[in-house]
Amino acid sequence: MSKHLRFFFEAGVPHTPLWPHEIDSPYGYPTDLERLPISSATRTELTRLCERFQSSMDWKNPAGPSPWSSMERELFDQESDAALEALRRELGDDWRVNDERVPWSW
């Protein structure tokens, strides 16, 4: 039986982009990266991306435009793609990680 995770970044959640399908997951809700069988390098990169994502919002005007340029968004997407690929590779076939990132709208 495979384990399922959802991959997306959430405003106000600076420590993990992973969310289980079940609220009572043994990996926490949201997922505690320390509980996953992944390398410290992947864990560090996922945390770095979450922290970086927080700066994509203008916290004084959350509904307003992002302070990020299109180049910053593109770089973030490339780095996120690479981190998701590493995560899937390290977790292996017993895991399914759904990419649920929302396309940039600003």
C-alpha cells in the first residue's frame, strides 16, 4: 500500500510544502519533514523553498501584487521542480506525491 502526500506551498507555513491526505497521518499535518525517509539535503532544500515562498506575498497587502518579478517566480518554479523530483526519487515507489502547486496568477 502506497503512502500519499500533496506538494504545494502555503502562505504562513514556512517549514513544509507537504500535506498528507489524512489529518491523522503518522507524518503530521502538515507533514513533518523530519519524519520522512529523505536526505538532510532534500529536507533542507524543501524548508528553504517554503521560507522563500513566504516572500512572494506582500504581507502588508496580501491581496495585492507580489513583490517577485517574473524571473523570481520562474527560478522558484525551477528549484521547486528539482526538489519535487529529488523527493519522489528518495521516497521511492511506496510513495505517491501529487504536485498540487497552483500556477502563479500575478
